[in-house]
Amino acid sequence: MKILVIGSGGREHAICWKIASEMDSGTLYALPGNGGIGEIANLVDIPVSHYQEIATFAKKEKIDLTVVGPENPLADGLVDIFRKKGLKIFGPTRKAAMLEASKVWAKEFMAQHNIPTGKFSVADNFQQAKRIIEKTEFPVVIKYDGLAAGKGVSIAEGKEDAISFLEAVFEKNIFSSTNVRVVIEEFLTGEELSYLVITDGEVFIPLAPARDYKKIYDGDKGPNTGGMGCYSPVPICDSELEKIIEKKIVIPTIKGLQRDGIEYKGVIYFGLIITKDGPEILEYNVRFGDPETEVILPRMESGLLELLEATTEERLREYDIKWKKKAAVDVVIASGGYPGKYETGFVIAGVESVSGDGIIFHAGTKKENDRFVTAGGRVLNVVGLGDTIEDAREKAYEKVQKISFKNMYYRKDIGYLKE
Ligand code: GLY
């Protein structure tokens, strides 16, 4: 069997790690992969945005299944390209990926199908957005409509903040200069929760709930990042809350897609907030979360590969997922300066000496002269496994202490649960 995983982050390392542990024979490829992935898979040197070239590679190599990690290839229709060539691929089509690719589309979909989410307005020019801001209560959430690698959301505390973000979006065109739109949305309060399900369009199976930490500094301060840490399970997500999430959010989403004639096969990641009135959606993502995947997959007892295949073949009804009675905590180690400017190319020491109850998933690393060097903003995911979150957290931080590189940065409060 030949499997190809697309992407280069900790999420893709976790996917490759799990699949590699399940493959008795065959070849695992990763495109483009990273330093850690290169230890367990054959790296393919094709840029992720060269979609036709990727499909040609998959056809020539007779890849049995391709798994897409990041959102951009999904939003750009890589799945559609593969399907046209008769290639099997895990992930939603371009149309279905609109759930993540357009915040306006997603909010209108939720409104149409009565799926709980914050009240919102849409503006497609600066003047219109300013008029909405004049009448709004603060704080307010402003979201750029398209994909922006986690940088498209601003929580404006007052009018000045809001106008300055709107100016950047509409006048300075920081994301795009065409078809610029924003969602202006009610600010909701509560605990955030990442609730992921895998679906073949009919049947869905929830993955273990996870909680990620989006801000760069301890105490959830500073700018947003791709995610600075994560844990699973999430104590607030008990079976009663899961039932509510499924009834009010997951089932209406899947039925809504069916009603709108949109086929969906892949992961739906519900970015939720648990308000005093119940769970509401902050955002949809159409892929595995990062760093959520790094804590979810180490807890998964069942096979991932068979699950991904069953999803693409619409056979999920035959499956269930078994989970280990373990907790996982992931501490992300980043390059100092991230999510702003940072330097790379520093030798990473100690990563090979880490052993015991845990795993290191690489993100921005590459191998040079037999040594790992930093090559991105988020560099490593250090995952601890234990009987409790506290135990897993201690193991993760113990392992972090063994690793060093110039300008290394990590949060010190990952996995400390709120009372
Ligand atoms: N953890 C946030 C994301 O995957 O988008």
C-alpha cells in the first residue's frame, strides 16, 4: 500500500506517525514533510501549492490514498483535481471547504440551518463596516472573510481598535485587494472547545475533544498564533454536553450540507464556545486541527488508516473508535519572535534524548548534516501522556527541559486547568 500525506506541520507528523505504526508493508510519502517526518516517511520535494504536479506524482506512483493536512489545498480544490483523475483522497471538495474558506458563507449556512452561533452582520466596504461599528456594542469580533492563517480575526475592545483593523483590511488590503468582506460578530464568552468529527456525509464519529491555546503568552495574552499547546480529554466536555453538541451542532450541520446538496467526506472541526446558554460555533474548519491532532492521535487505540479509507469509501457505518484511557498534553516550542518575525537555522539540541511516556512531533524543522535545525515559527510539539492531564502535563514539561535551541520560546501554563 502507498500512502501520501500532504503538509509539513506537527499535525502531519502526528498523522504520519500513526499511519506508519499501522503499515506492515508499503510506502509512506509526505509532501513536503519536515525534519521529523523525514525519519518515518519518504519526503517528496513538490511545493504544496503545485496541485497538478502533486496529482501527476500520485498517479505515477500509484498512491492508494492521499491525506490532506492543511486548509489551503482543500479550499483550492485539490480533492476535486484528484477525483477527476480517479485518485482516492481524504478531505472535502472545494465546495464543501467553503465552511472554512469563507466566514460569510459559513455564517449564512449556520443562520439558514438554525445552528447556534453569535449574531452577525456582513460588510463589503469600509463605509458600510464603519456604519455597523457605530451601532455595535464592544468588544466585537471582526473576521476577514477568507483564509488568513489564523490572522484574520480581531477582537476589538472599542471603536478605535475596530476602525484600525477595518482600515488594514479594506484600505491597506493586508489580506487581499479583491472581493474583500468582513463578518462583524457578537463577542461570546465561555470555555472554548475543539470538537472534531469524521464523516462520510451520512454517518459521523466524534474524535476525542481537545482544548487548544491560541495566544502566544501565558494567561491567554498577546497575539493569536497557530496554537501554542493543547490537551485532551477536556473535563468540561462530559457525555451530557457531547449529546447537546451532537444534537444542536453536529447533526444540523451534516443535515444542512445534505439539504444544500453538498457532499462532505472528511473531518469537520467545530471551534466551539460553551456559553451559559449552551454550545455555539465560533468557526468551522474542514480538516484536522493543529495542535489538536497531536493530542488526539496518541490517545487513539483504533487504526487511523482504516478509518480514513472507510470515510472515502462511505463505509463509516461499519466503524467505531476506541480510545486509550490516557490524557495527553502538548507543549509547543516556537522560535522566539513568532508569530511575528523570527530567525531560523538554529541547531536543536536534546530532541533525540527524549524518551518515556510521550512523543515529539516536529513542525518547523529540517535535517541538515545529520542534525535537526529550526525552519519555522512553531518548531516542535512535545506531547506527554499520563493517567491524568496533570500527569501528562508534568511529563510534557519534563521533556521540554531536555530540548534547547537559540531563542526557544514556549508557554509555561499549558494544561493547567481552570478551577
Ligand atoms: N488549532 C486551531 C486550528 O487548527 O485551526
